[in-house]
Amino acid sequence: MIFDYSEHTQHMINRVRRFMDEYIYPNEQLYEEQLRSTGELWYEPPILEELKAEAKKQNLWNLFLPESDGGAGLTNLEYAPLAEEMGKVLWASEVFNCSAPDTGNMEVLERYGTDEQKERWLKPLLAGEIRSAFLMTEPDVASSDARNISTSIVRDGDEYIINGRKWWSSGVYNPRCNIWIVMGKTDPDAPTYTQQSMILVEPDTSGVEFVRHLPVMGYDDSPHGHGEIAFDNVRVPAANMLLGEGRGFEIAQGRLGPGRIHHCMRTIGVAERVLGMMCQRLTERKAFGQVLSDMTLWQQRVGEARIKINQARLLTLDAAHKMDTIGNKAARAEIAMIKVAAPRMACEIIDMAIQAFGGAGIAPDFNLPYYYAQIRTLRLADGPDEVHNRTIARLEFKKHM
Ligand SMILES: Cc1cc2nc3c(=O)[nH]c(=O)nc-3n(C[C@H](O)[C@H](O)[C@H](O)COP(=O)(O)OP(=O)(O)OC[C@H]3O[C@@H](n4cnc5c(N)ncnc54)[C@H](O)[C@@H]3O)c2cc1C
């Protein structure tokens, strides 16, 4: 399979690159300064809104969505290189309204939401006015097996009552995070895959408790943050149910394919940027009378890094192509493969870069520790490597039975 970019895709890549060059890279420092300027942890840098307005004006907005849903009408294969460009700066995808977990949540609302739910939450999400969170993982059960999720959602007249505890709920501390998709059990006695449901909850509902903030390897991940959330007899209108009782797994299947591949595409962008930084550093530093880039050892490492990035990119494009042509379900092995391969590759390259930079690699100056922390979490978030390898292995064994 040859993945030549079409004229249209190349045009879009150029536009996103130009935007990154003109608006994102020059504002990286300002973003960091504004983020810490008030001492308030969840303060959103005002530059973010300014850049969002510019991206919207340039029609570089909701690029992940089909045209009929108000997006750019790109296939996964066409969107992949754009997400890679955005991934080079960890907060940039939000500028284009293409960030996690909102892209996945918007797709859920678009596909499964009622007209009322769409009007109330999808519309402002598509406009970039609010943000959202996806609450599945629970501290008390092994959540990589979603069948274990035990938060209860019980019907009571025209309401549902929610009880349980979630954690690693990404984005809940963002002041603009106004809607959560919560997964729980509506019927523990139903067949395994129809016990779970997904329901929409507004964070200011009575009975919702923000238990604690969870830093990522010491990083606060401001202005979004990850939280542990307790639900104590939280009542929401019955109209907040998504798709219907017992349809939670069905929604999860639909949601996770695109969400996973978007993460991988951005991760390849991180790896590219870090490799570029590493090459520059290696050509600038001299040790033992030799420029580091002239040392065979570093040439070998850089060669390996290039091979690994290209391998991961091709695997990701293959998954994107399969999702576009045979559908997310049939492409589940390819999606699982890139979910394992891309973060692992990027972790290796960031680690290599830390070594190349010496002490500066560990200092905050080049952001390498933060890149590492962010990418390392992707070997867990959306399911740990082992679970994806299990999917691949099962399909592989089936072929030989
Ligand atoms: C930064 C970050 C952000 C996150 N954001 C969100 C979010 O927004 N919403 C949300 O709901 N969750 C989120 N998560 C949670 C994440 O999806 C879970 O941590 C992940 O699915 C694993 O679940 P668990 O932590 O319960 O681990 P467990 O299920 O307890 O698994 C622990 C370990 O057991 C091993 N294991 C599990 N199954 C197998 C197997 N079949 N074979 C071999 N070994 C196995 C793996 O090594 C695994 O890491 C986030 C996590 C992080 C770190």
C-alpha cells in the first residue's frame, strides 16, 4: 500500500504547518508564562482563545469531523498527517478544536446523542466554547477490563441515581469542562455486554465530589488536570442517558477507535520534534575532541530513531486506511498495533534524546521530561499495552486454528 498524500491533503498539511509556524511555535513561551502568571492552577492562558479564534477564522477547525457534521470532511488517512503536525506542541490540538477527550466525546454525541443532548452540549463543544471529560476508570477495580466497572446507575422515576467512584478523569479541573460522559452499570444481572450504560452528567450536579487532583509523574497537567471523583446519590434527568440502557459497550467500541488513532498520530509528531531537537543538539556539542553527531554511536542511534518513527507512521497510516475502508471493528488489530507501537516508539526516542542532552535532558529547559511523562501515560490510557497485545494475539491465534 502506498500512502501518497492527495493534492487536497498536501494542501491541508501545508496550511496546518503554516499555522503552526506563524502562531503556535512563536507562542509556546507565552503560553507557559500566562499559564503560571496568576498562581491559580486551572487558569487558562488567554493566548489559547486568541489562537482558537484565528484557527476558526482560517477554517482550520474540527478537522477530525466529517463535513456533514460541520468538520473538514477528511478521512482518517487524510487527517493523520495533520494530527501529527499538531502533536508537535502538546497543547496545539486544542487550538484546532481537535483535542482529546473532546474529539471522542463529540463523536459520541454526534452519533448517539438525542437532538436535545446535541443542542445543549454538542453545539458548544463543536464551537470550542466548552470542554468535556470521559469517566470510565475506577480506583477499586481493574478497569482495563471494562466489564469490571461498577459505578451504579439506577432509574428512579424520570431520573437516574449514580453512585460510585472514578479516577484518572482527564480534564475535569478545566473551568470550561461542562459535561462528562460517565460509564456505569444499569443492570448487573444482564448479559455481560449489556450491563453497562453511558450517561451525561454536569459537574456541578449535587452529590458530585472532586476528591483529589492526580498529577502525572509530578506534573499538574494544568489547565486541564486529572481527577478522582466520587458520586454520592447524584441525580440526573433520565433524558441524559446516551443511546439507551445497556448500550455502554456499543458506544465504547464506536468511540475508542478514532480516539486511539488520533493519540498515535500526535505521538508521532512528538517523536519527530524530539528527534529534530536531538539532531540539532548532537551537531552543536563537542566531547573528547569530536562533535557528538560525528560519533558512530550517535549515528547508529539516530538511524534507529528514524527507522522507528517511519515504521510507526506507516503502521498508523495503514490503520487509518483500514478504518476508512473496512471500518473500525474490522480494523481492530491494526488499531491495537499502533496503540502499542506509537507510544513505545516515542518513549524510546525521548529517552534517547534525554541521554543526548545530558543534564539538560532532565532539566525543564527542553521540556523532555514533560514529553516523556505525557507519552508514557499513553501506554496505560485507553487501555494498557498488554490488553491491546491480547487483542492482536487472539486474532492471530484464530487465523491458525
Ligand atoms: C494520564 C492518564 C489519563 C487517563 N485518562 C482517563 C480518562 O480520561 N478517562 C478514563 O476513564 N480513564 C483514564 N485513564 C485511565 C486508564 O485508561 C487506565 O489506567 C487503564 O485503562 C488501565 O486501567 P487500570 O488503571 O485500572 O489498570 P488495571 O486494570 O488494574 O491493570 C493494571 C495492569 O495490569 C496488567 N494487565 C491488565 N490486563 C492484562 C492482561 N490481559 N494481560 C497482561 N497484563 C494485564 C497491565 O500491565 C496493566 O497496566 C487515564 C490514565 C492515565 C494514566
